[in-house]
Amino acid sequence: MQSGRITAVLGPTNTGKTHYAIERMLAHRTGVIGLPLRLLAREVYDRIVAQRGPSVVALVTGEERIVPERTQYWVCTVEAMPTGIGADFLAIDEIQLCGDPERGHVFTDRLLHARGLHETLFLGSETMRGAIAALVPKVQFTKRERFSELTYSGSKKISRMKPRSAIVGFSVENTYAIAELIRRQKGGCAVVMGALSPRTRNAQVAMYQNGDVDYLVATDAIGMGLNLDIDHVAFSATSKFDGRRMRALFPHELAQIAGRAGRHTSDGTFGVTGEARPLQPEVIEAIENHRFAPLQRLQWRSARLEFGSLDRLIASLEARPEGEWLTKGREADDLRALKMLGDDPAIRDRVNSPKDVQLLWDVCRIPDFRSISEAEHATLLARIFEFLQTGKGVPSDWLARQIERIDRTGGDIDTLSRRLAFIRTWTYVAQRKGWVDDESHWREATRAVEDRLSDALHGALTQRFVDRRTSVLLRRLKQKETLVAEVNDKGEVTVEGEFAGRLEGFRFKQDETGSPDEAKMLARAAYEALAPEFSLRADRFYNAPDTEMDFTEQGGLMWGELAVGKLVKGADLLRPSVQAFVDEEAGSDVAEKVTRRLQHFIDRKVAALFEPLLAMSRDEALTGLARGFAFRMVEALGIIPREQIAAEVKDLDQDARGSLRKHGVRFGQYTIFMPALLKPAPTRLRLVLASLWSGADEFPESPPPGLVTIPNIDTFDAETYRLSGYRPSGSRAIRIDMLERLADLLRGQDSRGGFEANPDMLSITGMTLEQFADLMEGLGYKAEKGERAKVKAADIEKAEEAAGAEALKAELADEAKAEAGGGDETAEIHPEAEAAAEAGGDMISAEEVAGDEIETFYTFTWAPRPRGNRPPRREAGQGGKPGGERGERKGGGKPHGKRDGHKGGKKGGKPQGARNFEARPPKKDKPIDPDNPFAVLAALKDKK
């Protein structure tokens, strides 16, 4: 027997049915409302709490239970709603779910048996009118019309989707793919899925509702009562997996989702996108006019359960309904779990009373939140049943371990989603009365873990699918607000607090963006903020000292660590031009100021580093051949191999040479150069200037400072070594000033008879004897290798002492003879001579000294190739004979050497393999070369 008024409020979405039910419930002293989703239950709970306060409102779902002592209004999921508390008001929302294969039997049971004392409301689709009329006596119907129109807009690409749109998918993979695409093209989106916790879903929805993002990607979860400001709903698919098979969505299911578009009096549109096929005309008409085929069968399962035994319970659950409107629903998860546990002998043996049967049934009703295999889920249920059957509940230490494994907020979206599903199992267990020791503690503990995981999942979703910078900018532009951009002291540009790029010198390097539209928007906002910064920075740069600027070896111009320009070929070798790196948006004034300052810098740099060369070029006192020679030096940037200008050098008289020497020009045997320009700074600039003038694409780098020799690399040509201040010889290249010092030493050697390298030669070059031999061969000498016994230093000293003693004895003997008259050969020997003889009696002679070790030595002789037989001049790094080995004498010929028949080898002997001839004396009638210091000294001796 029933009491109170029963009303079915039917109509499409956006008719205010849920809002009407809340108003009616609050008009009564007590009430219960059952909702299809935990998400929607939480939303309604929050609305009622805002009006009545938390002390009189309860929230009861499978995983959440908030029940104040003075509860008047119960907000619940349909499965969790209390039906026997005698509330004045009762309402069931989305009553058309009576036809749902999975949960329909629960809604059908509420339709048949749940009543309020004074008023009962069933809210749902018009498709339920016939079934409700047939199954609920004395029911009254109220039809509500949609507040706004819903129209079909066809197919649109996601890239052209208008703002405030929801794109609907029916799988997690599809939802993620669409969300990723929207993030790249539109800046981001919110994600709503049925598996999300209320806290995560609310955070995502709030992000959409607040305008942080303009797009929503969702599953069909949005079709159940979520009130969102959506203008357009686009289906990315029109079929889904219903737990058993893939099937096409029914028109009324499409309408339930499409109806989320258009809120209150705002019209909405729906359509398809992606790979979804356009909807059929009859389907479009049905959705637009809200006309669908009525439900013919409602899912049913008996509510009269028998707990006498497992078999009787299963039989009652499988009972068939009576009447044409009810049909037996598909086997639910809880019934399958019951059968599986019932087939387990260990469990069946433990079920010995109706109380055990009812307890096992309660355990089997734990939803498989984890969506793992049925066997694993049944194993967990069996473990929980064993704990509960002992009467002590689930052990706290065991439960704590289960929760501890889940309570981790690291990981990706899928990992966090799995942990949320796992914690929902223990949240459900903690809500059951008597299942745990300290119910309030475990409810709070599981809720806290769920909140932490929910927040982490929201953060992961936002990080992956939302570009906050783009979202903020789009919202500001949509609101036609001026975007606020700033530049910090590091040159970082932010727009509305979001990083937009970096100001590098006078160029704005924009951060990578997801779409061309966003790039334009960012650039526009950033340049508005950079306009005054460009001017201020240009002023600072113009007034900066030269010490803050530098050039790179590739011709770049730097201001500290900022690239502000580059050198380009100018009208003159020593006057390069500059190209400033300045954005066009900075303005012509800024570009001109930066260019002018860079030109001043490089002009002063060239003037400082090449001051001797420039002074020589401006010296009007240089005339004739000297002026022409100075011009050649300027063209060569201060370094010319002598063989290239041998004729010009020969033609210079002493006055011309002297005037050039005053400017620092040194006439070396191999190179004519200015020593001041061999320093590292001029060398670096010389390479850059020469590379600019020749139009090279890549400039060679200068050698590290302080090196006497460097490798002779095949890829470097002779010109590169010349500009670097080195001359290739053999496998290495020697610095030209050190080469001239070596040439000075070589002039004092017998190059015809042969000579060995002395320590000074090796010291100048910093080479080993083998390396020095290779160098000398490159200079045109022949190096003959030999071996001999190595004389120890101690033996040499003894030999020298012995030789000295013999000489002293002979000298004293001669003096004694002289005193005796010179004719007495038997004259007495002077006592000092005897002493010397006695002292040296145990000494060995130099000829007797012979070392046990063998040493290698080289004998060098001048061996230039005949001019007609010389091979072509070597290319880059080939070594080869340099062109200046003829020396200074008369502008050509062989290097000067002492003509005194100097002998090499060990003391007193000739070097092995050396020819024995006397050098010809120099001719007295030849002019003295003022650049040859040895020739000058010889002339002075001759005058004496």
C-alpha cells in the first residue's frame, strides 16, 4: 500500500528537472534523492549544503559516507540510497536507466518499491512514459520542454572546432588522443571520464567553467546530469563497447549526450568530428525534436532474496520476472562473483548459515573498481570474506599495508588512475559498517589517499593536456583585455605571467608554441612590452665601454654573452662593415644606434691592434720602392713570405730598408713581418679580416697562444698558416719569429761540411731530435742519421781533467828546458810537473773513454733540390720545402755559414759521413747586407 503523490517529470535534457527535484525536496522536512552517478551526487550535495548547511545533509555513495547526526536530506547514488527510513520526499533521477543492461535492475527496483511518505518524483526521458504508466498506479505525468533549441551542425575538424565545445569519445585511448591534439592546436582542454574521482572531475570541470580552457574532452559520463556551459557537442565516434561487444549508440543515448549543448536559454549544436560518420537524417530529426521509441522492457532482478543457502540465494537472483514490461537482465558482476566463490570448495565449506550466506553476498557486491580479471577479483573477495567471518573485521595492519602500497602520487596518468581505482575498493570497504575496527579512522584515511591521488591526477591531466600559457592568452584576448607582458633582468619575457620567450641582445627569441595563431598572439604581446626595453637597452649598449664587447673567430660581435651583430666585408681590408642583429619591431632608431656603436667598436679595435701597420700606411715620408713595399705589407696584413717578394727586397736600398724598419718591419731570412702583429690578439683579428675579404664561409681559428710549433694539418692551406704567423715545415709548422731565431743559429754552422743540432736549436723549437730533423728536412736540409757510443758526463769530465794535466806537464817541461839552456834533454823535471803527473797518473785519456750505451744523432747538410727538379709547391699541410731557404746573402744563395772548417762529431774529430773541404772565403768586393748581423761583424773585423 502506498501513500503520497507520485509524479513522473519527463522531458529532454536542459529542462530543469533536477533543479525542480531539489526545490521540491527542500520544501519537505525530510527527503531522499537518488542520482545515477557519484559525480552528480556530489554536485547536488554541494548545492543543498550551500542552502541548508552541512549539519542536516548526508552524502551516501559506494565510496563516500557523510551522515550528520541531525540528517534531514539524503543525497545518494541510486544503489546506496536508503529506502526504508520513511522520508517525506523521495526522487529518482534519470529513471530511463531502468533499461540499462548493467544497472537497470537497480533503477527498476526503485521504480517499483521506493516511495516518499508525501511525495515521490521520477525524473527522466519521455521514453519511460508507457512503462511508468503500466507499473506505477496513480502516477501523474508532467512534461517539461527544453529551454533552448538543439540543432545539428554537421561534421567539423577538431582544428576548426569553435570554443566552448565538448568532444566526446568512448574509450580512454581515444579521449587521450583527442585531448593531446587539442592541446597542440587550441592550447588545452579539460578531461572528464566516469573513472575519475569527484575531486579530480570537479577540478577539471572548474578549469573549463572558469574559462582557463575552452574545450572539454569527455566520455559519455557528461550525459548524466553534469551541468556545463557547452555550446557544441561533437561525437568523435558513434559506437562504444558496452562491456560485452561493440555496438552503435541508440538515438536516445546520442540525444542524452548531445543535450549537454546549450544551457538554460542558450541554444546548442551537435555534430561529428574525426573519423565519425555523419549522422543519418532520421537520427538527426529524432534528436532535434526529442522523439524516440519508448522503452518496451525494463531490466529486472528479484529484490526478494533467500539466504537459506548459497544455492537458494543464486536461484532467487536468477528468478524470472512476471509481466510483459519486465525482463531478466544480463548476469551482473556481483552474481558472477557469487557463483565463482560458490564453486570454491574452501569457501562453500565456510558458508554454514544464512548469516554466512548474507555476508558472502554483501562481499560479492564490492564493485570491481580495479577492472582486473574475474579470478583476481574473486580472490580478493574471498580474502575479505575470510577476515569478516571471524567477526573481527579486516585486520588493521593488513589493510594499512594495502593502502600504503597505493598511497604514492608519482607516475603518469594511467598509473595514478589505477591507484585511484584500487583505493576505491578500500574506500568502499571502510564505508561498510562493522567491516573494519576503527571505521572513522579508515574512512578518513582512505578519503585522504583518494584526495591526494585525485589532486595528483588532476595535475597530471593538466600538465599533459593543457598549455596554461595559451589558455590564459586566449582568455584575455577573448575578453578583449590588454595583455600584460614583462621583461626581467635576465631578458626573460613573460605574458600574463607565462613564459613567452627570451630577449637575446636585440632579438626576441620566441618560445616554441603549439599553433601559428598562438605564435602571432605571443609575438604581438611580447613586442608591446619590448618596445621600451629595446630603447633602454640600445642606450645602455651605445654608452657601454669597448671592454664589454668582443668579436668571435667566426666574425660575430658580442656584447658580453649576447650576440648583437656580425662583421661583413667592407670597402677596405682593414675597415670591415657590421651587420647588427636587431628585430624589425625594435625600430630603425634602435637598429641605427646599435649599428653605429658596433662600427665604432670594430674600427677602434682594428686601429689598436694594427696600429704599426696603419701608421706605416699613413707615413708620407715613405716614397718610391719603400712606399710600394709598405703597400704590399698592408695587403698581406703584416706577414709576407720572403720568396714571394725576393725581387722587391733585393731592389730596396739601405735607406728604404731603414725607413721600413723604423715602423717595425723585420727582414727575416724566411719571412718579412712585423713582430708586433704576431701577438694573439692581432693574429685572431687578422684571420677574421682575411676571411671576410676572401668571402670564406667558415673562418679558421687562430692557434692557441704561446705555441712555438703546431701540427701541419692537411686541411689547412699555406695561406692559413701564414695569417696565423706560422710556416709549415715537415709534419709541423713553426712560428715565423722563432724560425728566424733558428735561422740565426743555423748561419753559424758549417752547412756544407755538416753539423749537429745543439741544445739552443732544440730549445728554440721545443722539439725532440727526431722532430727537429723532420723540421730541418722541411727547410731544405739533408738529415743523415747515425749511431755512436754515448759518452757519460762523468767520463767526459775525467777526460778533460786528464788532458789538462798532460798539457800542464808538457808546459812545465818546456820551461825547465828553457832554464837549462835548451840543450839538455835530461834536465830535471820541475816539481810542479811531477806533481801534475802524479795527480793525473790514474786519469784516462779522451780516446779511452767509451760508453756502453748507443745514442742516435743527426748530421745536417744543406741539400736544396735542383730548381728544375723541384716538385710542385705543396698544398695544405704537405710540408714541402719553403721558398726562403736561400737566405739573406745577396737576396739569394745558400745560408751563410762559418768558413773555418768547423768539424762536427765528437771532440777533435769529423762528423761521420761529412765531406772534408774548406769553405770558400767571402769575397771582399761584395756589398755588405745590413740585415745580416754576421756580415756586419765580419766587415768590422776586416777594418781592424
